[in-house]
Amino acid sequence: MGTNVISGSAKGVVIKIADSTYFGKIAHTINRGKPKTAFQKSIEDISKLLIKFMIIMIPLVFMLNAWKHEIITAFTFAVAIAIGITPLLLPVILSSSLSKGAIRMSKKKTIVKKLDSIQNFGAMNILCTDKTGTLTEDKIVLEKYLNVNGEEDLRILKYAYLNAYFQTGLKGSIDEAVIARGNSNGLSEFKDEYKKIDEIPFDFSRRRLSVIVNNGKTTQLITKGAVEEILNLCTKVDFSGTVSNITKEIKENVKKISKALNEDGLRVVAVCKKDSEKLENTFSVSDEKDMILLGFIGFLDPQKESAKESIEKLNHAGIRVIVLTGDNAEVTRAVCNKVNINSKNIITGSKLDTLSDVAVLRVLKKTNIFAKLSPIQKARIVRLLKEARKCSSDIWVMG
């Protein structure tokens, strides 16, 4: 339950069931319900204070009046005191004030469904935000297709196009960007020239995807994925049609170019290939070896025009902005620099897992950017921030 197959095939082994599963833990979190808002807590505090006054004053007033008046008269007077203590118009005043706030926010293009959440905006002092789609447009565009020397090469786009077009899994924004750029560069004719033989689907442990195609002459395995993963597969390099052994210097140069692109705010994906002489049409992960490195493609997800101004307003209001993203650290740094978020310190998810809760709290005092995070790691940071302040009303999460 809670498992969906998007592409490919596999054999699974059940190692945990029921509440011990990842899905079960999430279900428990949902069942706990939402925490009380600052407004709800304030109303509860006022109500408790009034009840304490009633518990003390009503018996006292009743006993004092019972000495001089009849019991019924004394009881009636005590009840009148209780009614007098109760602020009958308080709900009306609160509702009208919150409604006025909702109307003012609607003029700023913000719709508030729960009126009692408005007060939390005023109590906020930390805003945790995602990067993709929040600070950026989430409209990925293929900007670069470069060979191993960092020079533009249409052959790189061709192989990336074949990989993106023939893969049958869930096409992400990167695949769509590759196909769109390939079509605009006149590469659509290759989809008729090539025929798909097999596919090795993407997974998060390999961080790459392969398709096997044939053009009637040769069978080729084309792979695209994370730069580090692709470099580990390659033993040769193709530069302008000339294939040679890959060297340590070439790998270092590729990493240097990739890092430079990341610092400019581009996501980088490497592309490699190899000719196959297998007679059968069934391929596996074991075939992803002794590859030929072709080059890499770079994608740009531009920041929103309103992001910089919004960050400045938040800073002016005394609200600290913390970025929690699953994206690359260098790409995140580039985007944050453009919107004026302090990017001096960046902590990645792998390092976060090595720290205790106390250590994470110390890191949070001087770090505003956390990259390559999983959803669980993001939730951990928000939880620690809330616990440190003993209140959930001053931490807001955007994503």
C-alpha cells in the first residue's frame, strides 16, 4: 500500500510492514492533526483566566450575599456577576478584526481560508522555503550542450534528445526541456531514424537513465545522469568524433567545467554512450560500463522577478529566511546570491545526517541554506526550529 510503479520492472522483498514502513510513519504524522495556532492558544489562555475568576468570585459573592439576603437572591446576583465577567462581544470583535485582515490580504492577492491563521503572520520570525518553484520559476530551459572541452556541440544534444525521447518512464521537466530544444534544432527526424530496443529506467541509487536504440546499422546504449555517476562509468572520451582513453586530467577538467556551470545557476547532466554487440535485446545495469563520455547539458531555472524584492521586505520586517532544497549546493548558492540570501554557509543532507539534534541547532544559528535534502531531513529542521522556540506559530514553511 502506498507504492506505485512508474516505469520498468523489479522484484521486491518486504522488510517492514504496517506502522514500521515509511508510509506508516507519514500516516501517523497526518493523524496527529495540525498544531494549534497562536490565535487559538491565546483564546484558550483568556478562557482559562476567566474561568479561574468565576471559580473564585462566584462562590465568594454568593456566600457574602447569603448572610444578608435570601438564597435565591444571592444565587441570582452571583450568576449576574458571572455573566458580567464574560465578554459577550469578544467573539464578534475578534471575528470582525480577523475578517478585516483577510479582506486587506485579499487585496494583496492572498486568500485566507482559516481566519485564525492570520495572527500567525504577525508572529512569524522565521520563514523556511523551498527553492524550485518558490524562488525560481520552475520552468527549466536547456541552455548549454557542451563537449568535454566546454565547447558547444550539437552531437551532445542529439544523444540527449534520443535518450529523453525514447525513455518511457515519467518524463520530468528535464526530459521535456531536452525534447523541446531538440525539436527547435531540427533533431525530430532522428526519432524516425532510430528504433528503441530496450531501456534501463532511472533510480535514485544510480542517478542515471539509459536507453538502447538501433539505427539499422549499430546498436547504441545512451546514458544520461549525474556528472559524478557518469564519470565513474566512462573509460573513454569522444571529442569531435575522435575516441581516446579518458585520463585523470580530462576528468578534472570536466568536473571544473561542471562546477563553473553550477556556479552560474545551471543544473548539469552528463551524457555518454557505447556501441553494443549483444545478440539478445535484454539489457541490465551490468551493461552500463566501459562507456564513452560525450559531454554534458546545462539547464537553467531562472529566479522569479519578485523573489529578490520579497526577500528584502522579509529581511526589513525582521524575518529570517532559511532555504531547504533538494537541489545541488552550487546551483542553490547561485540562485540565493541573486535574491540576496546569505549563502556563506551551506550544509548538505549527507552532512546533516551525521549531526545530532543539538549540533543541528548550533548549525542553524549561522546557516541559512540547506541543500540536497530529502523530505524527512526538511521536516527534521522545521521540527527542531519549532522545539527550540517552544512554539509552532513563529515558523512558517513554503514549498
